[in-house]
Amino acid sequence: MKLSHIPLRLTSGAFILNSGLGKQKLDKESAAGMQQMGSRAFPALKQMDPEKFGKMLAYGETALGAALLLPFVPSRLAGLGLAAFSGSLLAMYFKTPQMTQEDNVRPSAEGTPVAKDIWLFGIALALILDPKNKKPAVLPTA
């Protein structure tokens, strides 16, 4: 892991890990509410049992947060996980009319808590696109 990745992975990883741990004992009503929001972007989620959805969400967030915090997980791999997670949040944001103003981009008051997660997508891109530290190739001399 590059030194410049530490702040990116630490802040996003701690935030997501805390969120996942907080969802470990999610009640059925709260899980159903989150499932309903998620199903706007991913209709197949409607078919899941709300409690199972809540557990999977909690485990997924906990695993992603841990992956971001563990230094032996490659940054690009952690970034791909973060991109999938944050991309899902943004898909839900853009597919929920109440979350955006009339231009369908700027957040409404209801959409601000989700729209702010664009920073997670930015961190993901930074981790994915950052070139590996490679030594320049040296051609053998005769």
C-alpha cells in the first residue's frame, strides 16, 4: 500500500466499517426501509426477505470497511469494492426522484445524505487509477 493511500483507505474504511457494525442488529422494520430504498435502483432486492437483506448489507459493509483498513489488501482491489458500493449508492440516488431537484442532479434536502457519498466514489477512483510503483524498465547493455 502506498503512503498516499493510507488517508483515503483509513477515512473511508473506518466510516464504512462503523456503518456495517451499526447494522449488525438491524430490526426488521429498518431493514425493510433500506431494502425498499435499494430496490429503486436494483428491483431484484424486492424479492429478498428484509431480515436477510439487512444481514447481507451489514456483513457486506463490515467486510468492505475491513478490506479498506487491512494493509495487505491491494489498493486496487479495495478500490474496486468501494466503487461497487458507492456506485450502488449513487444509482439509488439518481433513480429516486425525491432525492434530486428538478434538474435530476443536484440533491434535494432528502437526497443530501446520499449525494454526499460521491466522495466515496472519488476515493475509489483514486485507489483504482493510481499507477503502481514500478521501477522503470532497464534494457540490458551489450
